[in-house]
Amino acid sequence: MELATQDLAALGAGDVIRLSAKIPRAAPRTFALLAACLVFPLSFAVLAHSLFTHPILRRLKTSDYTADAAQWIALFGYQFLYLIFLFTFSLLSTAAAVFTVASLYADKPASIASSLSALPTILPRLLRTFLWVSLLMLAYNTVFVIALIFLIIVFVPSPTTPPSLIFLIALLLLVFVFLAIHVYISALWHLASVISVLEPICGLAAMSKSRQLLQGRTGTAAVLVVSYFAACGVTASMFYSGVVKGLGEEGSFGLSVPGKILVGALMVSVLVIVNLLGLLVQSVFYYACKAFHNQQIDRTQLYVHLGGYLGEYVSLKFNIQMENHL
């Protein structure tokens, strides 16, 4: 596999993306099935959920948000199911992609069957890491809201008072800091997810290890995260403009129903590629960070670690080697 022969420590953001795009060639059938079984449902849900919520929001808007309770119940019901579906398939896709790339790196046979078999053991570890990251996101969002309220109280004493230049500058700085922290936490989360699969740690320990690995590679991580967000944002905007916006109103590129279906299918396909590439990028970036910090990955131990998820036998020789390190 080309990943095992690269000078990973010197990879920039573009190099990581190019190398990640080549990985599916090593096991095209496995990655095709992974994309079809896990990444496609995730991508479809991200785009298609607005097909259900947009008509409800339009009805609420035209009625000045005084529609009957059934509309609000339907809206919150769709959003709740969407978040559950998104959360589930996000974890499943991450676990399967990281496990498959690691199998190829360790010269272990990679198949969709082995990836799916490992999921029950991997998912609790990923879930624990995700919960800690969620708490971190909740904390920094709370701080942002408090800071925003403070700015409004200090610089905008009344609703009729026009915002001052100082307020606008402070607000712009606050938003910039918020976005920068959001990008950093996203990079921290993706790297911690890979660590939770490939190393015997998860949760806070994985986040701490992720922070250490990001040192000296924060700029590259920021470029990768922003590029992924931008690609997803453009795809979602084109889907909304070409498909969703035309449901009962003007302005959807003037497309017919077959045209909307074609645009929708194209945008879902694009998002599948973007999401799959994003999953591969976070795996490759993990190996790049390890190489940057001169932390060598023992491919034999990685092979055994991956086999542990499948309940495979761990050799006595490996047990003796581990005892010698303790």
C-alpha cells in the first residue's frame, strides 16, 4: 500500500488529500461497499432531510409561526430522527473507514465483512470520545452566547440605538475566534476518533493524545477541516437551490421534476465522494501526525490490535513482547 511507503511527516494538506484519494484503489470492492452501505445513507440524510422540514418551515413562516401544534411536533420529530440517523451513521462510517485503512496499512486482508464485524467493539469507544467532544462543544457555544450577550448589553444599550463601530469590530473579532475554535475542535474530534480505534485509549485520553499530535500540524489540520466544510457547504447549497427551493415556490433554476431528480442524485453522489474522502483524510492525517512527532507505528502490533476487534487469537510471542515492555 502506498501509504506505508510515503514520507508521511512531510505531507501538506494537498498531499494528504491526494494520498487519501488513492487509497480506494487498494481495495475498490471494499470501499465501494462501504460507500454504498454507510456513507451513502449518511450523505443522503444530510441533504434530503430538508425535503421534509422545508415545507413545514414555509407553512410556519407564512402563518407567522402561529400554526397548530401538529406542525411543530412534526418539525421537531423530523429533526430528532435526523439527528439520531446522522449520529448513528457518522459513527458507523468513521469506525469502518478507519478500520479498513488501518487493515491495509498493516497488510491485513480488508473486507466489508471484517469492518462490519469489528463495529460492535469499536462503537462504544467512539461513542465515549464523541460524548466528551460534545461536552466541549456545548461549553464553548455557551461561552460564545454569554460573550455575545455581554457585547450587546455593553455597546447596545437600547434596541433603537444604532450599533457603534466598536461593537461591530468586537462582534467580528468574537465571530472569528468562535469559528477558529470550532475548526480546531473539529480537527481535535476527527483525530481523536481515529485514535479511539487504533490505540487502546478513548474519551478524554484520546482527546489529550489528539491535542499532542496536532502540535505543529494545526495549520494543516485547519486547511483540511475548512476544505471539507466548504465542499459540504457548496454541495448542500446547490442541492437546496436546485431541488428544495422549488418545492411550492419560485426560483429553482427553472428545473422540471426530472431535472430536480437529476440534480438531487448528482449532489448526493458528490457528497458521498466528499464524505468518503473526508473519512480517508482523517485516517491518513493521523499517520502523518504520528510520523511528524517521530512516533513509529509497529505494523505487527497494529495487526494484532485490529485482530482483537474480531476476536482473533493473539500469539504467545506478542504477549511475551508486551510483558517485556511493562
